[in-house]
Amino acid sequence: MNKQTLIETHNRIKPFIHKTPVLSSSLINEMLGTEVVFKCENFQKMGAFKMRGASNAILSLSEEERQRGVVTHSSGNFAQAVSLAAKKLGVKAYIVMPENAPQVKKDAVKTYEGEIIECESTPQAREAAANKIKEEKGASFLHPSNQDEVIYGNGTAAIELLEEYPELDVILAPVGGGGLIAGTALAANYFSTKCKVIGGEPMEVDDAYRSLISGKIETNDSFHTVADGLRTHLGDRNFPIIKKHVEKIIRVEEDEIVDAMQIIWERMKIIIEPSCAVPFAAVLKNKEEFKNKNVGIILSGGNVDVKNLPF
């Protein structure tokens, strides 16, 4: 893994993604006593950064592999990303989704012509259902967060952010399966001389926080968080990157996530989903730590069920 790989990845996926805008709010800067810029992946195709990793993963397959289709398991955003990227490349997509995934996300997968297979809402059930399709159809499995091609693709959001704002002292990203924070950490390592990377994680699902302390991959017993995209755990491909290149992880409470989400909706007039508000909540909670620093936050996605808002 080197800088060249990231550059090649970025060039490969450029025709299939949006270069998303970077926004700021003077009101939020005043509130925090610092300069914050938001990389708006909620404006990405299908509404989340996952389009980057999914596109790179499918583009990295051989022609023969593409003909047999792809399969993934996802509570929503990666499901949509794989469906849309596959549709654009003429590849069949099988999507394993937990039965309690937001209806808005299931509808989007159908719009992008992904074939949904429903399962119980546990990591074990997801994996079993995906393996079955892999064996039956010969489809290539794409992991939402624990696959090199996906991690490199995800890292391109931070590359674009650092190209626009090379003076950033820190970039924050949410931590779920670890694919975004690992890609972000690699980008900061190769494309900046001083930018640190910090993760934001819900207290209810703080496996990554505990993993950094113990030095091994920890899991969660509870999945009760409003940040539905962050209920997954780290993997053996992304954890070594996180361990090496992520400064630390800040945990936030459920009400802090909802408050942060509401501030962005109200002040910036943009739609973000709860998972996406977690790193901003981390900055709000630790104002002193970030005071007078140049802060970048990756707003990971905006696929929210507007009939079921947490505020």
C-alpha cells in the first residue's frame, strides 16, 4: 500500500463519482472557536461516501468476475452504492440486508436494480446469507469496510479535502466498520505532513475505541444507537491501518449525536444522517481540544428516513 495506489484508485473512480463540495459555517466556527470545513459526502452519488469504495471494488474485478455478479451485506448505504455502481457497469448485484434496515434504503436499492435478500439483523446472519449467494451464483463478495479496494476508494474523499485545504491539522470521520476512517488515515498519511486523523464513535457501540486500547478487534453486545450505519465492527484489513495511523477515537452519547445532527440541519441547511453527525458531535463535546485548529470533518452520508427523524 503506497501513495501511488491511492492516486491510481482516485483516477480510476473519478468518472463514476462526484467531487463533492466542501462547506463551512461561520456560525458553527463561532460556536466552536475554530475553523471547521465539512467534506459533504451526503452530496455523493447515492448519498454517501460508500460510492467511492464500491466503484473501486467493482472496477478492480476481472471481466469474467463481473459477469458472475457481486454480492454484499449492508444495512443500507453500501447496499445502495454497490447497486448503483454495478448498474453503471452492467453487473448483477445481490444485496443482503437486515430485515430492520430503513425502508428508504431498501427502496433505493430496488431503484438501482439491486436484488435484495433479507436476513436477521446480526452480523452472523448477514455473513451466512452472503456466503450462500457467493457459493450458488459464483458472485464476488464485496465487503462494506474490510476490503483493500474499498478502503482505498473511501480514502479518496480525504484526498480531495486535503487538495482543497492542505493546511488541515486534523480530519475527523465516523467509525463503524472502519473502512472510511482507515482510508482517511491512509490519505492523511500520504497527502499531508501534519494532518492527524481522529474517529468519532457512539458510546453504545464503542468497539473501535476499545480495540485501540486492547490492541485487538473487540465486538459489541449492544447495537442500540441512532447511528444505524455504525453498528458494525472492525476487520482484519482495516484495523492494522487504524492502529497505526489513527490518533484516537472520541466517544459520544446518543443525545449528543442527535443535537449535532440537528445543528447541521438547522445551521447549514443540509440533510445528514445520524451516523454522519458523530464526528461533529465529538468536536462539540471537546471544544477546547480543537480550539484554534484547522479541522476537517467528513460528512459521510445523507440517506435519512425523513418520516422517522430522531428530533
